[in-house]
Amino acid sequence: MTFHKWILAWMLCTFFVWSVQAQFYVQTLLDDELKMGRVRTIIEDVNSKSLFIKAGIFPNDVFGEVYRILKVSGRDKVTNIKDFTLLDQYASVFGRTMKLDDSYCYYSMRDINISSKNPDSVGWNYGVLDLEGNQIIDKKILLRPVNGSVYFCLGLELIKNGEVILWGVGIPPDRDPSINDPYITWVRLKRDGSFVSGPHFYKPPGVVTWAIPTDATLDIDSMMVMVYDNKKGGIEKYVLKITEDDKIETMVRIPLVTTSTNDEAKLCVTRDGHYLVTNYDKKNIRLPVLTRIDRNKKVLWENAFELPIGWWGGVYWPNVRDVYTNRIIETKNGDILMCGVISVVDSFYVPALNKYVSAGNSASSFLARFSGSGDVLWAHFMVDIHDSGILNKILLNDMIESFDGNIIVAGDLGVKNSPGTSRPFIMKIGPNGCFDSQCSHVDKWWYFPPDISSASDNQDTPDRLKVYPNPGSDQVTIVLPDPGNTNHNIRYSVMDLKGQTHIRGVLESINPVINTQFLSSGIYIITLQDNQSKIWQSKWVKM
């Protein structure tokens, strides 16, 4: 090996170690007490160098979730998680119920007693925490129920003039409706919790049932805009603005493709005031279409990413179904990021079974990036496989672009080989949606790289293993972590970055030498595991 080749290999290995281990990560939250859980909201505070995360816990009561706000100190390494526990009597909420501004964390929720006839026990809650978790404000807005009607608090927005709008759905007190016939509802407060106006109720013209907003954000004038789908009384999508005098102004009206789709429309307002909303392809209703509309209500462009295709049931067919968008954001350079959930239908090779296993309608996620002019830059479809061949659940509920241009996503991730169990998790990846610049762990499907300590494995980060020479060629020597104990029964494997295992066996000497002559040049992961499931790993470069 020439000196220049050795230096190049060393730089490649060093860069890869840094880029994966120092910059990107996957981590679960609250593992010690959860059977099921998810992250609903994630916000980055640039000044305090912290992430604020709203994580939901599923208790035995099917009507509600316990929510906690977590402060995660440090952007590039998840450390010092401070748990701000909210009361256990709050019900399930959606992912727009936490905001960060002026060194305070603002949140909104709905009381869990949704069917109570006692007016004193039903309402929305508004709270403010400082960045150390101290409760500054905890206020309840009483909402009088009608015949067991539902008041869902779906989010809050910090609008102009130091005010906040809590928004959701509810029933006006002067009518006796079906429980499934709510109106758009909002309450306006000052940020200190003092009452301004409301509750206000709005039912758009022509709507028969379910006038439910599915997303909201701030417009360029710092007033709130929301989007909802009118599916029952028509086939239209509306972007509505709540004005300063609590009136409703229709900003955009878009025809829907079909009345049977698009019940979770999402909305983003760009820095130049354009609206980004989701629709569905007219020929393939499984495919979400991103639409950009200017202030004159003109559609500037519509585009969608391609779905992966595979052989299924004797024909070539899209391997992804039921695509739902959970978040749209604009990046600092004007690109657009989308994330959401999908159902995967495909066959996967499972090494533990040494065969292909079919997976049908398994819950997973997608992540895509568009240019500001509508070009699809990339789209990834994520999968993780249990040893039994069942796809592990990966649900992306929220995402942000970090200060350094990387992407942080959050949601819930199944515990590998424990179907039915999931953990709240966050994951930091590059601007290309991957753990390295080449996206080497993406091959039709996006897989967790073998050298990333996946939250789905619910394990600690493997200890570092010493191997030499590194880079090497025809052989590599492994230095045992505990050479004094020769009865380890330690198993070893050599795996490439796509997850394919090329060498495996049991170590039979103190410093074993592995023959690597037949391996192609590239980066490999060498893994040791003892009979106590202790794991050691090292990256190794084959020249």
C-alpha cells in the first residue's frame, strides 16, 4: 500500500467515524417506564443549545395519554434529559401543542374527562414553563359540554400583540348536536394567561359534519392560519385565517381529488408568504402531492415523489400504501422537507431466517426533500426488520432543520424483536436524510446502518473494539477486550454498510486473525458479542 493510499484510507475512516458517531444519533426516551410511547413535538432552542420534546405515554386509560416535556441539553449528543412532568389528567393531543419563544415554553392540552357533565372538570389547559422546568402559568379554560360533546384542543399559536390562540374543535352551548358534529373552535388569551375572548365557534358554509382543522401555523403578519378538509359536505380544502377581531377569512380554496382521501392536510407558510399544502395525485390517490400557492391564490407548482415499486402478488405494484403527511417545513435555503407515515408491502430477506419474508401493511415512515421550485431532491422510505421478519414500527410525527443544516426527526419507534412495544425517539441525520454523504444504507428502502446504535434495539452504544492493521488488506487482527478470560464464547461478524454479513464465527484464540482476502474494498463493521449479550464494535477499512 502506498503512503498516499494509506493517508486517504485513514482520512476516509476518520471522517466516517466522526460523521456517524459524533454528528448523528438515534436515541429513545423514557425507556425505563414505558410500554408504549411517542414524541409528538420537537423544537430546537438555538440560544440554550437544547431540544424541547413533548413525549406521550400510553396509560391503561384508553381515553388519554400522560404528556411530558423534556429538555435535552446538547445538539450533537443526547445528554442531560430533564423531565418536566405534566399532570396525569390530560388527554391525547396532536403535534402543534408546544411552542418556544423568549426563553419560555408554551403548551396547551385538553382535560381527560371528555364525557363529564360537570362543567368544572371539562376544559382546555394552557401552561408556561421556563427553560429550567419551573411552572410559570397553569391555567384552565372552562368549556361547558353539551350532551357529552367533545372539546379537542389541537394546538396553540403565539400570535402578534403578545397573544396566544388555543385552537381545536367544540360544540356551541346553544345547540344540541350529535357528538360527532363539532365546529372549529378557538380561545384567545394573553401570554400571561389572562382572558381576551372566546370560545369562538365557526362552521364553514356547506359543511355537513366534521369541520375539523388538521394543521395551523403563523402567516407572514403573525396571525394564525389553518387548513381543513371539507369531505362530507363537499370536496374542497380551505386555508382559513383568524383575523385580529376573531373573524374568519378564507385565504385559499383548493378542489380535492376525492372525498375519500386527504383527511390529514398539512400546511406551511414560506418566508415569502406562499402556502404549501398537501393534496393527492389524480391518478394515484396513494401519492401525496405538494402544492405551492402564492398570495394571489395562484398555484405555482404541484409535484410528488415516486413510490417504490416491487413484485407483489404476481404483478409490479407500489410497495407503499396509505401515505399521510405529518409535517411540512421550509429550510433555511428555501427547500421544503416533508415527513409522515406509510404502510409498506414488500418481501425482505431476513438473515436470521435465511429466507425472504413478506411484510404487508406494516407501519413505517417517509422523509422527502423538494427544492423551492418543486423539484424532488430525494425521498426515503424507512424500514427496520425484526428477526422474525416482521417490520418494526417507525413513525415520524415531527421534524426540524437544526442550526447546522442537519435534520432532526422524532416520533415513536418499535423495540426490535418486541412487537407491540414502542418508545419515543429522536434521530439526527444529514441534509440528505442519511447518516453519511453517500446514503450507503439506502437501497430502495432506508435501513438503519449497522454501526448506528438504533433505538429500535433498545441497547446502549457498543463499546469500541481495537483492530489492526486499520486500514488493512488480506487479514485483520482483533484484540480481545478481556484477554485474561479465554472462555468467553465470543461470536464475531464482519458486516458491510448495507447490513450484509460476509464473515461470522466464534473466536478461538486471544488475538484472533480473520482472513479478509475475498472481501471487496470498502468500510466494514466488525462486531463481537459474548454470551451475556455484551457488544463491542469497530470500523475497519479494506484497501
